[in-house]
Amino acid sequence: MHARDCASEFDEGPDEFDMLHSGFNVQTALSLRMSTQERKLILDSPQDPLLTPVQFVPGVGPARAALLEKLGIKTVLDLLLHVPHSVNDFTDLRPANKLEKNIEQSVRGRVVDRDVRNLTKGRTVVGVLVEHEGQFVRGTWFNQPWMLKKFNDGDSVIFSGKPQRKSGRWEFANPRIHWLTEEDNEDPEGVIGVLPRYALTDGIKMDQMRRMTRAAVAEYSGFLRDPLPDYYRKHLDQPDLETAIRWLHQPNSRAQFEAGRHRVILDDLFEFQLGLALRRRIWGTNARSYPVDVTAKIDARIRRLFDFRFTDGQNQAITELVKDLRESQPMHRLLQADVGAGKTAIAVYAMLAAVAAGQQAVLMAPTEVLATQHWQTFEELLAGSRVKRGFLIGGLPAAQRRQLLADIASGECQLVVGTQAVIQEAVKFRNLALAVIDEQHRFGVRQRAAFGAVAESPGGDLRQPHILVMTATPIPRSLCLTRFGDLDVSTIRELPPGRQKVITSRVLNIEQQAKAWEFIKRHVQQGRQAYVVCPRVEGQSDDDDAAAETVFQNLQRAELLGLRVDLLHGRMDREKRRDVMDRFRNHETDVMVSTTVIEVGVNVPNATLMVIQQAERFGLAQLHQLRGRICRGSYQGYCFLLSDAETPEANERLSAMEESADGFKLAERDAELRGPGDVLGTRQSGALPLRVANPIRDIQILQTARRMAHDLVRTGDFDSEEYRELKKIVLERFAHVLDLPQTG
């Protein structure tokens, strides 16, 4: 499988990795120890029949090809890899008098009657009666009046499901339906079998999609090249690729369909994991960094800067970091921690260790608010220290910026904190040993890659810094193994002693809201501070009660009259935002109405109260991150989720927030609810380059694929001739990723 990533109903958004026969970077191929002859064979290969435009598949044509393109299907291979999301199993097809209660089975017949009955409170039930050889069976649909129009008298159909005996006849509630064609009716056995169900688009019906995929299988499946050696398939008990594709689209049983689907998903994840394993090998083979040796004396000096003892989780993370920093091979490590678990202290420790070793360290944050927070942390810890440090953000006065860049280039500035201004072309480090990237999922791929090119030693040898990426948004294991699968992972789960959990309550109606505002006002009058978080800056209408500007005006006039209320959002200029934050931090204001600009990096221990407007508009991970802004001191924290949404997903998400304070559990639930394309903002910073796999749903297959991939690359077996075809596929799919010497 080696064309572009195709879209199916499992995909969670547009894929930024356009791999359609785009070739691969020859330099990358060289770095993978490919021979000249091997590279020439790959580059000079003839047009693959599987890359034939889909319009030439029998039964497709230009008009349907245009419709298929909406599903991401452009080539024959795309169509073959359009994985059905499920099947209708009609293999147990029985006459009406042989049906059994509560057993999955099917019955065929001709529609002889249709009706719709009105029940109480506006409810309806649609009934369709079918007859076969003098026996009658009824299908029913509750509160789906449109189902009546789907049937015509005389239609030949199959009902499938678990029937119940009612009023002397068998009845299927909400059965799966298959409309029989003339060809089906001519089948003397009357057996339809197992029919795949595909994601569709307007203009293409299910039976048309089935015919097109069957034609593609018949005409082109013989051209599929199976990249897995026979012994590997036998070891994993997998069918060959051609068989798997046939079982996927033309199964004789549900077991065949599942086996075919498993093989296609395994290939998708296996090829991706091989790409990640190859990138790790490139880092280890081609890159060198400045070793940072942390002696017991340096360790003690750094720890004395903190007025608290590290938790066991923090100590374990430091142990893992120190081991990596001592090596000349660049570290690529992800540090994930729950909100408030103290990841910033670990970053400070690592950066000061690099400085103590005579090298430079830099921390890059996604927003100026967060960068400022980190800078203030260093300023407080290093007050009176001889460590030369600089704060690099956009908008610095020209003279100040020139001097800072000169100090960085000379090595005089040992420690740098900033926004992505630190990776601009004008910034040249003398001996950068460590780059820390905070809330790294907020950066694009190329932004995170930039540090690989900025560290050149005075002697001319290229050096890459050790890379530590951090997030206070706990990451589901499935995404750790995919999006961050080339990183070593350190995890801090425990909170510091004395840190209290935030009491979270959902607020539904006006009466409850009034009580919540009274609660807020009472606690603010007792000396506490509060955040009010809004999903947007401006109102969508004049009376929009969830826009920050509207909420700010209303609270001053009504619910929080008499309190000092301020407003903060991302559209303000830099100086005004800084002034607002400083006033709140210095307790010159009581309540700050804000957008999600406060989501990360804001640390005001006296702020113990939060109200989130239209909480249903936020994902679980973001709600948990916002909630983490409060209860950062010794006082009890309270978070109110304002929402009148009644959708099942909203109820489940907000209930989870009330019930759990464990960020890792919430992250897993968030991934299940919203899918891998949304978690951690991957739509904005590069969707997972997978064709058909869903790492959350397919976690067990993913773990198998990861073990296989890393074993093959680690042992060197992947460079042997028998894996040549598989290496070609991996390079065609992921060369752009491999060519980026970066993390994430």
C-alpha cells in the first residue's frame, strides 16, 4: 500500500501529508543506507496500475469519479483501501416460520403494506409488512416517519436483526434493510451473504459503491504487491494482501471481513511506525549533541534554588533526563504531566544543568503570556545569579534586540526564554545544548524542527541540541505511540503535597446561575480572585451572553457589581495584555473575564474560582486545562460549568468533568469522544498521516505494529533485500516526515 492517504469515515480531517507519487527525498534515502542500484530501481519504476485514475474502473466513469473524489478516492488503490465501516450479515437467511427469538438472523420478503401510527406526545411508529411464501413479518421504526417514504409496495427486501414475537407474528424493531435487485431475486438459493457498508457521499448509493469496489477487486487486486515476507505473515497469522482486500470487499463471512480489515489496518500502522523508527535511527546515526554531565554537586546546587522538595514523579523524570543528557546522541523526550504536577520545574532543572556544563539552553513557548510566565520564574529563581539570560519575543526595541542576538551568538547569553522568535533565522546560538519546547502541540511541524539547524559549534561540526518537549495536556497512550511515537516519554502523574482538587459543578438554569454568581461574589469579598472564561471575544448577536466583551459589560452592571472586573483576550495589543495580567497577578483586580488565552501559563495562586461560559463548546482536555488555572495555592478551588446543552455528548463530557480530576483518564475519554484528529489540536499542526487506522480504536493493533517496526529497524533486518519493497512503500508515504530532523 503505497499511494496517498485516502479518506474514509475513520479519517478525522484533511491530511497535510500529500504523498501521491510525490517521490521521496534522495538525501533521506542515502541516510537509510540504500544502495545506488536500489535507489535507481525505486526512482525509475514504471507507472503502477494501482495509481490508475478511478474513473477507468468499470462502472465508475468521469461523473462518479468526481463524486468519489469528495471521499478522497482518486486512484484505484484509493478505492481498494476505502475500508467498509461495518457489514450487514445476511448469511443466516430463514423463512418466517423458522425465525427464533433474540438471535441475529434475516428474512426476505415482498412489501405488502405500510402504515404510520401517531402515538402520544407527538411520537410515531412506522410499520412495514413483508410477505414470503404466505408468511408475514413486520418491521417497525419509532419516531422515524421518513422511513415510510423509503418503501414502495412490491419492493423485495431483507430485514435483519433480532426479532420478537408480537400479536401472533414476528416483528423486527429498527431492522437493517437490504433492497433486493432483479439479479438478487433470480438467485435460486435466495442467499445474499455478507454485504459491506461504506462511507458514502451525495450522489452515490450503497449498491453502487459495492459494485465499484467489486469491479476494482476483480480488475486490479492482482497488481497488489505484498510487502510482508511470508514468514512474517505466518507468524502473525495474517492473510496475504490480495486475499485481505478481497475479504474486505467481498467477504463470505463476518470473520473474513474482520480478518481483511485487520490486515489493512495493521499495514497502515506498521508502515507509519517504521517511518518513526527510521527517523529515530537517523537522529542516532547522523546527529551529535553537546553532552551534559550532571554531577552530584550540580544536582544539589540546582535543587537548592527551589523552596520545595520534588515529588517521586519529578525525581523519576529527572533521572531519565539526566541519563539522556549525558549522551552525545541527541535526546528526544516528551515530558507530559497532569495540570499542576510540576513539569516546569523539570525544565528549569534541565536548562540550568546545561548552563552549568558551559553550554546554552533555550525555552520556546507558544504565547507571550506563557513565555512571560516562564521568564518570571527564571528571574525569581536566579535573582542575584551570574547566569546571563535573555527574553526574546517579537516587538523588542531594535537596539535591545540587536544586543540580545549578539549576546546569543557569542555565547555570553547562556539561557534564553521566548516565543517562536527564538527560531527566527537571525537567531544564531554558539553552543546550544538543550532546547525545551513547552505546550509543543501548539506549534507546527516546521517550527519545532528549526532547532535542529541552529546549533553549530565553533569548530564547524554540526551539533543538534537535546530536545525536551513538554505538555500539561495528558496524552492518550494511542497518540503517544503515533503522533509522538519517535519520542521517549516521561510522565508525571502525582500532584505536589497539599494541592487540593477543584470542586466542579455544572450549572444548568437561571436559578442555579444566580446562586453560582452569589457564591463567586461572596468568596471574592473574602479575598479570593476569579476567572470567567468565554468561548469567543465578540458576540454573535447583540445579546450574546457567552462573548467576553458582552459578559464583561454585563457582570460589572449586575452579578458582580461593586467588584473590580477586567477583560483579557488575544486581540488586545501586547502592552495592554501585559498590564491586565500584571494587575490581576498583583490583586489590583478581583475578576478577570477572558477567552482561552489563559489556558496555559497563567499562575495566580490566589485565583481559586472559575466560571466557564457555554462549557459544552470545549473539549475535555481543554476544560481540564482551563480548570488547572485555579487551586494552585493552599485554598480550595471551585469551577462552575455553565451549559444548557442537552446532547448526549455534551452531557457525557460535562459529567466526566464533574466526576474526575485525573487528566489522563479525561484525555482517554476525550479521544474516544472526539477522535484522534481533534485531540491536542492536531488539525492545526498536522493530522496523523494514516489512511484507514484509528489509533484509539485500533490500540491493540498499534501496539503490535510498534513492536514489529522497532524490532526490524533496531536489528538492521529492515535493510535486507527481502524488505526492499516495504522500505520503498514507507519512503513514498513518509519521506517528507523523515526529511524533517525535528520532534513531534
